[in-house]
Amino acid sequence: MGLVSGASTSRLGAVLLRRGAQGIGVAVLVATLCFLVVRQLPGDAALRIAAGRYGYDLVDAEAAAAVRSELGLDRPAWQQLADWLAALVRGDLGTSLVTSAPVREEVGYYLLGTLQLAGLALLLAVALGGVLGTLAARRPDGLVDRAVDTWVAGVRALPPFLLGLALVLLFSVHLGWLPTVGHGSSTTIVLPAATIAIGLSGLFARVTRDAVVEVQRSEHVRFARTKGLSDRVVLVRHVLRNAGVVLVPYVGVQAVVLVEGVVVVESLFGWQGLGHALVHAVFWRDVPVLQAAALVLALLVVAVNTLVDLVVLWLDPRPRGVAVGA
Amino acid sequence: MSATPTPAVLPDVTVADSRRGGPGRILAIVVLGALAAFALVGPLVLADPGAQDLGRYLEAPSLAEPLGRDEYGRSVLARLAHATRLSLLLGLVCVATALVLGTASGVLAAWRGSWIDAVLRAVSEAFVAIPALLVVLLFSALSESGSLLTLYVGLALVQWVEYFRVVRARAALVLGSPAVEAARLLGLGWVHVVARHLWPAVRPLLLTLASLGMVTSILAMSTLGFVKVGLQPPRAELGLMVTEAFPFHDVAPWLSLAPVAVLFLLTAGFLGLRHKEVTP
Amino acid sequence: MTALEMHDVVVTHAGRRLVDVPHLRVGPDRPVTIVGESGSGKSLLAHALMGTLASTLEVDGKVDIGGRLLPLAERGNRRALWGSEVAMLPQEPALALDPTMRVGRQVAEGVLGATRETARTRAAAALASVGLPGASRTFPHTLSGGMAQRVAYAAATVGGARVLVVDEPSKGLDPASVDRLAELLLRHVVDGGLLLTITHDLRLAAALGGEVAVMRDAEVLESGEAAQVLERPRHDYTRRLVAAAPERWRHPWQRTGWETTAEPLVEATGLAKAYGSQQLFADLDVRVRPGERVALSGPSGVGKTTLGGALLRIVAPDAGRVVHHDSLRGRVQKLYQDPALSFPTLVPIEVGLRDVVKRHGADPRRLDQLVADLRLAPELLTRRPAEVSGGELQRVAIARMLLARPRLVLADEATSRLDLLTQETTIDALVRGLDDDAALLVVTHDSALADAVADTHLHLSGGDGQDAT
């Protein structure tokens, strides 16, 4: 047995190593992209940043120049990149050019909002998609399967912002059940989370359906049945776990979609999260916040995938090559 | 892989897989064809999409103006035609660039292996974890008024990695297969390997990825327009049109419905074009 | 102790009869083994008994099981008997075990309606009785094919089912594992159980004894005592089937004591290869001469295919070197276990063949000649590989290979997926198609096949104890 646990420890190590390397790669890539963005900021960007800070009425050339030197745009490129990466390693993300607050605190606050939203959305999506997919798989090509198929196709063709608008029109404007914008109370999270969850649920339903159908056809499920187990026991003990081995990595693939949805939906509903902060930072050219928000969002994708790998490791004892995932 | 399970004991495997082809695909082609014709011919025959006529503020649809006029009295139909053309063209250019880059690098990595494969894979590992919208958003911060060029570079940069990953995985599988080993032993050259083994295996995947890529590009552009960091007014763009029309959704619903419908038909059309879901 | 009886079993698909068996009786102390080629309907008969036939197939007839007379058309009526009264040992044990669950639990859940503690104890006892006392906490992927077979046996029988249905249990097992399997199955009979086995393996049928029934085209051609049917078959088809076993082959190309002093085509010295921590072979010298037929044999997973690949120089050994005679350049070919995987899957067969004809400047009539010699229907070539049967495709692969006029051929388990009759015609076609001075390497786990074909034997037994004769 020592051999088995030794093997699983080394698999754990391999996952963490791979994801760690990916995280570093992502950080360097995003940091470099951000750096290029700052380098290429058009002439009047400084003016716009200054306007963001002091208001359009009070801004003048002097303030703009101050901003420009604050960004260090006059120094050589490599020096700026090195500085920025070094600061990143120290965990120093600078201060917001708009609010003058430390970016770390600001991003920490926004991250919490994003995690709440993304977590709830993912939970809803997996629950909704999992249930629909499992129901559809009971009778392939049956009525439920076709209905779910239509749902999946419809949801798939709706971009999140249209879906969000539709939900707002229906539940807030026409029915008046739920608040549209805002942050904090427990009801304000419902619409944004539902928007993301509905979009994702279609994909999860599809993958769950296919995975469950495939597992149900597998030799080991048939054998489990002929051992005399009831359908329910076979489903819970054998089918779902093995379908999970296929389904869970798919959550990792969809992490990218999730983060994109978060960015759009936060802007749409004014939810105080990283996506909202990012869009504002782009609009106001608040470079430090822009960099930090982009970085954290990208790392969020890596974090979700790490989690996914660990769950797969727990679900599936077989050694194998690189797991599927983003 | 099970050897050959008695086929009669295993029913409906093919039934389930084949049901997503057929009439749905033909419908998708018809819808996309109609939209493409509208996008190509519309801008040539319709009025100037920028021509304002404040006297015809929110004019309701009529025979002469089937989609009415917007809050500046501009022809919605003309604006829609331009916006559709923009979406399709940008999508096409992005997809073509990403496809060529990704396929070439994918085949190269699978064929040559060793350090080329290792380097390309490491780069793709970083890229694949980065949401497209994020990169495009960053790129759109580059330019004051959200230029088309930054959108294009951003989208192509993000999308090549999909093609790379899928093509590399499939090509490595094909090139390592007994069939290719047999072809090599038989002395058949790389032309045979590409034409008979590689291309037939990769072609359907590319079609699927390209249609998904069109959806991604079109949606990314309209989403950025919608959150006001993409292309800027007064350009006719689908996402922008939805935002601009939203305040008037109860007095002039046609204003929002028109771009939403086009967006929906475009995405549904491209999604319907695929063979099957590809999970890389 | 009552017998199991099946009456008037008819399985049809779209009006075609796939099984038509008026009567079949499995008694205690008298196991029944059904033999036949694939497509003869023997597996369907087993599934009709279990109630696991696909819903697209129509089934009629009755089964008398434990004193109850059940109509076969109502599939659900046997469900309640699964595990407690009827059990099925699946075709591919490695696939029949849940890969995500420990072996002990999978056996324990076969104990129905008992407390968890009882189930666990009985599972441990069942595993111990099949010779795997410590396997309880392992996962299926760590088991060999033979071990997985024994775990599946424990899981299938732990529920106390009296009737055991076994469907093609010996696929991919080496002779030693097949013997152990027969022993295991006979133990069920000794314990008072009823045994119905479906197999194409005549050696397994002989080892099980009892009654043997020969099926072909949905019907039982003859049945009787195993020794009588297998030694003195009455029906012409059975006679051919029995004669197709490699140990009974009588072909003009078979020979004993063949020798040559010609310069070797392949000269390998000091070969070694390991996978992970497992050393497949080390310090191995092999010499292959023109016209020689060499068998590489040994249990599965021992490195036969790897050694063959190394001799062909398509697999790089860890140590040692392989020198090819100049005349081998571009004239080395391989036949694969699954011929479907050795053709481009997405283009018609003839497209790939035309590329070969063009590349080797062969006379197109030579292809037609080969197709005729190998008794292939020419219209087969317009189809894709997946649309042709394995036996036919293996012969197409032989034709393709012969177009290149090979001087060294590796046949890697090239007939292991074919039934006996097809195996014989395929091997015959292969040997006769080769030039006299061409060497043939045959990789097989079937020692009888190796004996029938080869002049020289290279037996890999795992570790580093290999011996050449």
C-alpha cells in the first residue's frame, strides 16, 4: 500500500508543479501585456487619468505632466518592465491613480465580491446543468433529452449581456421582484449570479448528459447492474463518480468563460468586483488597478484549474498524462 | 478500448451522435447566407448610416423604413447592415489569422516534437488560461477611441491557442498512430501523410473551432461595445446599438430588438454550423 | 438441485434471425460451453438469458430457472435474480471493474442485503479464495488481465448466484491464465453451480469438459460430450473449425529442421529496453536470416512487440544495436494487431493502396492479382477501413504490404482478433505471399500458433530470463 500512496503523492506534486508553472507563466504574460499597454498609452491618457483624479474641470497640462512622470513613462522600457515585475514579486501593486488608495486593498475588496459572485454562479450552473444533464441522459433522445438540447442551444447563442438585460427587464422592470443594480444585500446577487449560471449551465448540461450516457454504456456499469445492484445505487455509486471524472475537468475549461462572464455581468449590474474595477480602470486609464485586476482575474483561472485537478486526483486513482483543462 | 463488443448488444451509439447534423446544419447555412448577403449588399444600396434627421426621432417602422429610425433619426436598417458587415468581417479576419497561426504551430509542434514542442506548449499553457475578453480589454485600453486594429490583434492573439492545442493533440495522435508508422514503412512521403492522414483528421475540428471562433469574436466585440470600452459612437456596431437603444426599450422596442436578433442569429448560425462539441 | 433450461429461444433483428435455439439444458455437474465464430449468435444467446439484450432486438422463448418458468420477452423479469440467482462474468474484466473504486468494495457490493461488515468479510474471503488475499485495497488499473479476471469472478459469484454465465472470458489471456481461468470456473461447478460458457477458444472448451454446443448462423449445429465433439466431430463445419486450431494445421509451407547459412538480414547485439522500472529484456542477441520464420512469444506485457519494433528499427532500444542488411532498406514491413488502425481511417481503402502502387512503381495488375489471391471481393476496396471486417482488412493489409515486396515482415499479434478459420486463411495467405528469401517475425501469445509457423522460437518470460531455441 506504501506504493499506492507514494504514487498519489507524486501525482499531487506533479499537479501543483504544473499549475504553479502555469501561474507564473500567466503572471509574466499578463504583466508584460499590461506593461505594453502602459507604454503605448496615447498622449492624452495622462490627461484623462488626471481628469479621473481631479475632475475634468480642474485638470490642466501640469497635472497631466505630473501623472506622466508618476508613471515613469520617460524612463527606458526594460527598466520599467523590470521595476514592474520586481514590484509584483514584492506584492507591491502601487496605488490607484483615481482614488489614491493602495491597490492591494482595493483589489482585495473587489476580489471578495468577484469570488462571491463567481462561486455562487458556478454552484448554480453545476447544479442546474448536472440535474438537467442527468435527467436528459436517463432516456437518450427522449422528450427530456430533446427539451434540454433546445435549452442548451438557446442559452449558448445568447451572450451574457443580452441574457442579463433580458433578466433585468423581466424580473426587475416588469415584475419588480428583484433589485437590478447594487452590491451588498443578499438579493442583489441573485440576478448577476443567475445570468452567469444560466449561460454556463447549458454547457454543463450537455457535457453531463454525454458523460452519463457514455458511462452508462460502459462495461463496468453493466457489470455492476448484473451484480444485482439497483438502478439508484448504480447511478450514485458508479455512474456519477465516473461521469465526474469527465465533467469536472470541463469546469476547468469553462473557468475562462466564467471569468469573462464575471467581467461583463459585473459591469452590467454594477456589482463591486474585479471585472467592474477592470472596466472602470480601462475607462479611466487607472493603470495600477488595471494591471492588478487583470492579473488577479487571470490567476483566478489558474486557481480554478488547480482546484479542478485536485478534485480529479481524488475522483480518479488512475495515473495518466496531463489532465484536460485550461 | 474494447475490442469489438457484439454490436447488437450495443444499440443507438450512432443514433445519438448523428442527431446533431442534418436539417439543423442546413438551416444554419441558410441563416448565415442571408445575413452575409444583407451585410454585403445592404451597405451598398441603403442610406448613409450616419445621416441624422432629428425630425424623425424614434420613427416607428414603416414600409420605406422597415426597422424605423433611432434617437438621432438615423435609419436603423442601414446601421444594422453596416454593423453586421463589421462583425462578420472582423470575425473572419480574426479567425483566419488565428487558424493559420494555430494550425501551423500545432502541426509543427506535433511533427518536430522535442524543444519546439516544449516551448510552444509552455507558451500555450499561459495563453489558454487568459480570458479573451481580458486581453481585448487590455488592448482596447491602448487606444483612445477603441480602434479596430487593437480589437483584431487582441482577438487573434487570444484565439490562436485554441487551434494550437486541438491541432497539436490530434496531430500528435495521428502522427504517432500505427497508420502513419505503416505509411512510413511503406515509403510513402509526407505528402501522403498530410493528405490522407493529417488533413482528413484535422479538417472537421478546424471547421468547428472556426465557427466557435466567429462566435467568440462577434460576441467579444459587441460585449466591449456594450460595456463602452470597445468601438465608440457614432460607429454602427451591434453591442453599441443595444446599449444605445436600451433607454428606449419601452417606447421604441424595435431599436433594441433589431441588433439583438441579428446577434442571436449570427451566434446561433455559427453554433449550428459545427459538427459536434469539441472539448479540447 | 434443478437444471437451467431454455426453450425455443429466437432473437431477431429487423426480421433476420440471429439466434434460433429450440432447447438448451445446463445441469449440475454438466457445464455447457457454446463455441462458434463471431457473429454466430452465441453471445446473444447469453444476453437473452440474462435479459440484457439491446432493446432493438426482439426475443422470444422461455427460460426455466430455479423452478420458475420466465418468458424471455419480458426482460425485466430476471432483474430480481441478478447477483442472487444468476450472475454474468463479463467479456473484458479489465473494463468491467469500476476504475474509480477499490477492488474490495466492488466485490463487497455484490453481497446483497447484508450489513456492511458481513459484506466486507465475505468479500475478503472471496478474494482470498481466488488467490488474491491482499488485493482488497488496490485499484483495478494495478491488476493484470488474469488478476482482473479473478476479481471479476469473485465479484460476480460472491452474491451466491447458482447460475454463472461466462461470455468470451479468455480474450487476450495467455495459455497459463486460460488454464487458471478454467480451474476457477470448474470450481463453481464442483460447488454445485450451473455454468454456461460462451467462447471461441476450443482449448478452454476442452478444459471445461461437460457438454459442448457448436453454433453457426444462429443455430446449434451439433452438441454432445466435449471430448466427442472436439475429437470426433460429426458436422462438417465443426470438423473444419477443429482442424483450424494451429496445432492441427497441415500446410505445405510448414517445415521442421529448416536451416540456412545465408548472411543474416538482422543482427542485433546487447539489446535492452525498460519501461519505467520494469526491465523488459536486457543483453539480448538476435539474428534473423533470409527465409527464416521467428516466433516472439511470451505472456502479455512482457515486451514482445517492443522487441519486434526494435528489430525493425522503429523502436529505439535503451542499449545495444540493430544492424540491417543493405537489402532491407525500404523493404521492412509490419502487420498490426488491429488492422483498422493501420490504415488512414477517413479515406477509402483503395485511395491509400493507389498511393502505395504509385510509390513502389508496382504493376496495378499486381494489386488485382493479390486481391484475387487473398480471396477479397474487389468492391471492398471502395469502402473505408471501419466498414470492412477485421479478417478482410487484415488480408488487405497483407496485400498492401506485399506490394512493397518486403524482405522482413513483423506480424504483431496479427490474427489475435480473428476467429480460428479466418486466422488460418490469413496466416496461409501471409506466408505464401512472401518471397522465399523474406524473413518473418511473428509476435504471438499463442504457443500453438508459434509452433505451427516458426522455425526459431524466442520466448520472453519477463525479467531477464529469455531463451532462444
